[in-house]
Amino acid sequence: MRIVLGVGGGIAAYKVASLLRLFTEAGHNVTVIPTEASTRFVGTATWEALSGNPVSNSVFDDVHQVNHVRLGHEADLIVIAPATADLLAKAATGQAGDLLTNTLLMARGPVLFAPAMHTEMWQHPATRANVETLRSRGAAVLEPASGRLTGADSGPGRLPEPEAIFNAAMALVQGQSDFQLPLAGRTVTISAGGTREPLDPVRFLGNRSSGKQGVALAVAARNAGATVRLLAAHMDVAPPAGVEVVPVETALQLREAALAAAADSDVVIMSAAVADFRPAAVSDTKIKKRDDRDDPVITLVRNPDILHELVELRNSAAPGGRQQLIVGFAAETGDSDGDVLAHARAKLQRKGCDLLVVNHVGTDKVFGQDTNSVVILARSGSEPQEASGTKTEVSAAIIGRISGELNSVSPRA
């Protein structure tokens, strides 16, 4: 496929190098057209090296090839990233002052804009009018991501992650009517990793959770266009870029963070491995082993049921109907009282969440591994859904199921 990749003059231009790599690794022939302003952020040598094609932003280069006409005619897809407020305005008003805007006027195939700018610029009535004009003419304009912007500000205006733009571009070319990112405009809170309950200043009760599945879920939700908040307990992997990270250690800290985060979340996914119990007392000093003393006795108390509390909070806030989707995880082993699914169905009934993702765990299963196999149970009683493969693939299936469930739920105002 022949793709024209237009690069606008914003700081997010550096991210577009990763998008270009995704296109070329998928076998597409990409011609990069940077605006003059964008070359102050990323030079033409970078685009030529990554694309394998010559790069120009002038209508006077290679005039004999009539590039200002040819490129738009031949392109199977045009992607503009970052689409700055200036570029959106020029495209909406049909300006043709450089090679990129000329190419947009000559486009015969689908055009995708991935905006990136400061929040106030994105929300300005002029920009919103330009976006609506472009959409009315058949162009696809993604919603920008929310998060940290240039400087200390945060809000809507971040360039969506390269993977998200790539996925939207491929869906657009395939003629899918839902090319827009399925979780665009949604806020998703995900807990990940394992909690640690201190015994003394150096010891704790913990579990084998690595956080890999939770991080993979955060990436999948981010790539689906969501604003993602990751409640990160102990993890063996780094949190992904483009998400808000809230560090926690204990179950009580996770409870506090989850209840606060749920207030503005459309989806809450509790994938962290939360300790069921904690020591009733925590020693201020290291518990020492001495021959003249008896073995210590550690009394445990129950930790709060965070998932059930989230469900009750949601139900009390929206007694007339569900306004928030809550997803639990169940790490189960079979025993004499029942198999894994039997225990999981009982847990789903107790917790009252909308979906329960069930893992069959063990010493050499799930924890710390790069692959997983799950069954998704629904409170509605629909047929269980199985998903297996890498944790990235499993996360894509879970986020896909969540996106489908949200079709019946309106985004929050």
C-alpha cells in the first residue's frame, strides 16, 4: 500500500518516527512530507533513512514528476500526524501553500488526521469547527489522547500513541465504519502487580504477580484510545508510556487509590493480585530470630474486598442503571470443593462485577510468564469467552470484549 505520511510542526513529531516504522515493517511504501516547521523538530534525513524514500516539502523539487498532483493521486492512504491546529485550519479551508497541503487537495483515498496541540487550542471553537468541516467532507479525525503535554500542563491534546494511529489507519483503509478508536473518550483505571503487606521494616507478605498482564492491559486500553490510569503495586516490568501511574504498595493503599480513581472512570479493571490478609500488627523493628525466644506467631486480619466495594459504590451512585463497567480478575486453583470455573462462578456471584477474567494459576502458571490462558465470565450469563496466547494477545481480547460491552453504555458527560 502507498501511504503519504504528513508530519506537522509540533513537538510530538518525534513520535511519528515510530509510526513510520510500523507502516514500513508492515510492508507499506511510505512517502513522508514534513512541513517546514516540523523539520525544526525532526530533520529530513531521519525520514529518508526510515522510509527509504526521498523527502521534500517543496512543490519545486522534482517538478518534472509533478509531485503536488501525483502524490495525492497515487496514495492509497494519507495520514497527518501530528495534525496541528494550523494544519487542520489549512486543510479545512483548502489552502495549498506547500507540498503537503497540495497533496491533501489532490487526495483520492482515505485521509486520517491525528491531532496534537495544547488543550485550549484543541477546545477552541475555531479548531472544533475545522474538525467538523473535515469530518463532514469524509476525512477521519481522531480524538487526541489526554495526559501530560509540553511543560507542566495536562489534558486532551496529546498525540495518540503510534500503535493506536496505526490501528485506526488500517481499519480506515479496510472500510470499517468504526475506524475511530473504540475507547476514545473513555477513562479506564487498571490495577496491576501484587500488593505487599509489611511484617516489619524489611519483611512483607506478598505474592508471585509480575504485573505483566496489567501492563499489557494498560497498553491495549491506551492503544484503543482510552485515557488510562494505572494503579501500580509491585511489578517486575516498567509501566508503559502514555498512561498515568499511581504507585501503591499495600491493599489498603490500593483501596484508597481505586475508590478515588473510580469517581471519573468509565471502566475499572482490577487485575492486581491483592493480598487477602495482612498482619494484624507491624513491628517497628526487625523481628529477630533468637535462641532464647519462642517462634513468633503472626496474626492475620482480612483485607477489604476492594472489588465488591467498587461494585457497591457504583450501584449506589447509579441505582437506575449501569454507568460504569467493572472487571474483576480471579486467580483460582481447583480443590475438593470444585474446579476452577466453579470457584470463579461463585466469586462472580459474590463480587457482582460485570465481567470476571479467570486464571488457572499455579507455581509454573500465569505468574511471571509471558503467555496466559483465561476464561471471561459475564454477570449477564452470556457464553464464557476463552482467550489464550501472549499476554498482549489476551489483553487485546479482554479490551475488545470490554469495548463491546460498552456499546450499551453511554460515555460520561
